[in-house]
Amino acid sequence: MDTFYRSLRSIPFRRGPKRWVGGIAGGLSAKFGWDPTLVRIVILLSFILPFIGVATYLVAWVLLPWQDNTIPLERVFPGTQRPL
């Protein structure tokens, strides 16, 4: 599992500091320089699509690291090492 968590941390995306719920919209807006409100609206509109919007958001919420490199999934299934 350590290799899996290490590969997730190597993705150049972190949940944003300007977060409301999970930080996904804040992270996207920070990464690409977009307006956070616009990104939130697009994400909410994607929830209308069956399965795709909510499922994608939940997967991102579980797998993407926070600003301090911690991963929510790692709290449930810890590896042998702690994040750097």
C-alpha cells in the first residue's frame, strides 16, 4: 500500500486551502487559476449526471491528498510508513 500512497502523493494536485466541503473544487481552482465559485457550480451541475458526478467526487475525496500530504484512505487502510 505504501507504493500506492506514494504514487498518489506524486500527483501534482492537492486539495485547496479554500475549501467548503472536501476541497476538490478549491484544489482545482488553485491548480488552474480558475474562480473557485465557478468550479463549485460546475461540480454541482455534474451531480445531475447519473453516477458520474457524485461518484467521481467521492473517489477524488478519498484518494487525493490534503495540503499536508495526508490521504483520507490511508486513515482507513494505513501503510507501514507515515507520510513525509
